[in-house]
Amino acid sequence: MAGISAAQVKELRDRTGAGMMECKRALVETGGDIEIAIEHMRKAGLAKADKKAGRIAAEGLVVIRRRDDGKAATVVEVNSETDFVAKNAEFQAFAQQIADLVLDQSPSDVDSLSQMALGTSSSVEERRRELVAKIGENVSVRRFQRIESQSGLVSAYCHGTRIGVLVEMQGGDEALGKDIAMHIAASRPEFLTAGDVSGDVLNREKEILMAQAKDSGKPDAIIEKMVQGRLQKFLKEITLMGQPYVKDPDQSVESLLKKAGASVVRFARVELGEGIERRSEDFAEEVMAQVRGE
């Protein structure tokens, strides 16, 4: 370690956030040149980030940003491997920057977003990889939804850091928009109206209902009526307009909106980790994997 001062190590730590021994090693390898050491550490760190790219990241944050005029909003899901990292200040700042960027720049998809400039990094992707190298976990900008309205209002609701909802509404007010967004967060509608449900979804459900009804032993004509009745119930369950309003189950969301002279144009609901297959691993093996730096 001769020739490497404590002040040099401290400066490198302050500038990179890396551990003391890693900073010492980098300075020794680069002859005490801090700028070259930083570049060396960046390259090594990004290589480590590539190794972590295949690891499952199902924790993280759902972040919402809304324009002050209420005409546009976005919801973004940024994932980490553990809830612990989701509470990391740098990770949270990264997620919030992504949401701001989506709101302001309106990228077409995640790929185009990843190439956009972010802060002092050349791109979102570069910053993501830097973050992976620093915190030691895979980080993924998984998805986003952005809604902008020309003549209506875009309401938003975030349930903690795990569920985010956007609603574009014509008519009504801020309070109603938030109530509808909260309802969507709780009731998880898949479609806006029955007319939006695809034929594939209907046919699949009808097949299931037919198979169940045939076990009753009733005549085909009765079975058909039973299936149609259950199919209507199914449509109410999966559509926003058909669902009973959570704050007043005696009326549907559609009835609530009609009374208020309002209508929902579209909505987006993002739930953290939804659809990600979480791998179950032996805890001891997980610890050993971390020790090995995998």
C-alpha cells in the first residue's frame, strides 16, 4: 500500500461510494491516479452488473408522478431483488428520476427509455448498471404506463410503494377521480367495460363454466341458462363499470359515475412483481451465493 495515502482512499470512497479495501486496491493497481482508478472501478463494476442481469428482481418500488395541471401522469415499476434494497436511498432516487423522465419525455417503451440521458450518466441503462454494481443486486426498469388527457383529468393513487393506479376521466372532480383510482387498486378490474373483454377470454371462461355445469346433471337448456347467468356475473367481476363500488357496494361504479356526470376513458394499474415468477431457493445456498459474489 506504499505511496497510497488515507486522503486518496477517502476521496475515492466519497466519489464512488465503494468500500475502503476496494478503493485501496484500485489505487494500488493504477499507481495512485484517482481518475484512472474511477474508470477502472466503473469498468469492473459494469462487468459485475452484467453477471447479475439474469437474477430475479421481483421487489422494488412502484412510483407515480403527476403533472401539476392534472393533464398527465405516469406510473413506473422499478425492481430490485430484495425489499432491503428497495429502501435504499439511491435506489429510490433512481426510481423517482425514471418516473420524472417518463412524465416529461414520454418514451414509447422501456427500450427507448433505457437510451435516454439521465443525470450525469450518459443513459438510463448506464445509470442502472452503475447502480447494480454499487448495491450488489440486479435492478430492472420493468415497465411504465403514461396517460395524458386533452380535455379531461388524469387522477392517480399509490397504495404504499406496491400498487399504482392512473385514471383518465371526463367530468367529475379530483375527489371522484381519486376514489375511482382507489377502487381500482383494491378491486383489480381487468377491463373497463364488458365490450372490452376479448372473445378469447369469454370463450375460455364459458368452457370452464360449461364443464362445471354439466356435473349438475341438468338438461342442456337449463345448463345454457346457468352458464349465461354465471358469465354475466364474471363480466361484472372483471370490468370496472360492472364492479360494486368499494365504498358503497349497493351501487356499481357505472352508477356512481352516471350520478356524477362523469365517465372513465381508460385506466392503468401496476402492482409490484405482478407476473414475475419468484424463484424459491434454499436459504443457506442463497447466503453462499452472496458470499461467492454471484
